[in-house]
Amino acid sequence: MAIIKCKNVFKDYKVGHIVVHALKDINVEFKKGEFSAIVGPSGSGKSTLLNIIGCLDKATKGEVILNDIPIKDQDKNVLADIRRDHLGFVFQTFNLIPVLTAFENVNFVLSLKKDSSAEENRKKTLKILEEVGLKGLENRRPLDLSGGQQQRVAIARALVKEPALVLADEPTANLDSHTGSEIMQLMKDLNKKKSITFIFSTHDKMVMEHARRIINLRDGMIKNGKGGK
Ligand SMILES: Nc1ncnc2c1ncn2[C@@H]1O[C@H](COP(=O)(O)OP(=O)(O)OP(=O)(O)O)[C@@H](O)[C@H]1O
Ligand SMILES: [Mg+2]
């Protein structure tokens, strides 16, 4: 079953009088359990496509269907609920809250959903932090963690709600190659174990090697990549 379908998706940005055609007629589907990378040069539209798939931005034209829900017709609050309930995000710059500890950065995501008790949330948070290899570091703030450890916190934050789909925009770009490789292996293990769907964007050859499918973007359009449709 497709978790995401993009049908004839276009995205234009207006900058003053100039229109930038960031995506031009994108047609792509992602199935449940995929581990895929969107690759292409700087400016080819990778982040734009991920943001549209992640309901952080809207297509100018075309349809995006997430879990059979057409995104276009939903209002802001519904989109926020969809993001909260179905999606996890991992960013290039980790985007952790600096004044919160690793535990608190992950736990606060669960507190946004009122369907479990504080004690249940605490247990879930400790479990996922352990799964990403941060046992014993729960009370550190981001600045007292290495880049790789910060990205592990961000992955734990994205996964703690057990989302159907995790979107990661250049997740290894700020990591050295060894740490980047560990982070990819961690995500791959979580993909297998929990059958969570992952879509990355990347410039990184190592990330491409980990991906089971590659979607090549050039100038806002999809060119052929590795793996089936
Ligand atoms: N908010 C915006 N306003 C105007 N133009 C934008 C905006 N965001 C992106 N663009 C333009 O859209 C095109 C695609 O940008 P995008 O950020 O998706 O590329 P990318 O493939 O993620 O690049 P990078 O590898 O550098 O992150 C570029 O030409 C960019 O300048
Ligand atoms: Mg980008």
C-alpha cells in the first residue's frame, strides 16, 4: 500500500517579481516500509519535496495523498494533527531545544498527545533513548552532547510516537562520515524492526549506498534512480 502519493505536483515560489519553479510535475509513490533517498544537486528541490510530503508546505498544483488522506483539502489544524499523529522529522541541524535535556526533548512530543499518562510517557521516552544508544545520557542538554548523539536524540524524538513515516532532510550532513554511517545503520535497524517508512534527502554517497531506492531530482524533476516504483 502506498503511504504517500504525489500526483502531478508543482511548487512555485515567488520572490519579488520572480517565480522559481522548484518542483515540476512530480509523480512518485512511496510504499509502507520503504527506505528511500531523494538525491540531487543543491537547489534541485529535495527539501521542497520533503516539506510538501511532510505537510509543512503546500503544493502549488497537484495532489499529495498521505495514508489515503488528500492533503490539499485539509485546514491548518488538521494538517498539524496529521503531522503530530503520522509523521516524524529529522533535520540536518538536529533542531533540538537547547534548554531541555535529551529526555525532555523527546518526552515533550508525547505530552502533546493527551492519550497516555505521564508515567507511560516516561517509560516510552527512556526506552527509545536506550534503543538509539543514549542510555545514561538522558539528562544531558544538547550542547553537552556530540553531533552524532544530538542526531540520535532527534531520531528518538521523531520515532517516540511510532509514526508511520519519518522524513529526514540531509540527516548526516553535519556529521563526520563514521558517525553518519552509524546514524544510517541505526535508522535502517529501526526501519526493519518497526517497519517505519523512511524518506531521506541527501548529497552523501554513503547515505545513497544505504538506501534501497533512490529518486534522482534534477532541476525540480524526477530522473531515473535505483529501485522500483
Ligand atoms: N522559501 C523559498 N522561497 C523562494 N525560493 C525557494 C524557497 N525555498 C526554496 N527555494 C528555491 O527552490 C529551489 C529548490 O530548493 P530546495 O531547497 O528544495 O533545494 P534542495 O535540493 O533541498 O537544495 P540543497 O541541497 O541546497 O538543500 C531552489 O531554486 C531554491 O532557491
Ligand atoms: Mg535542501
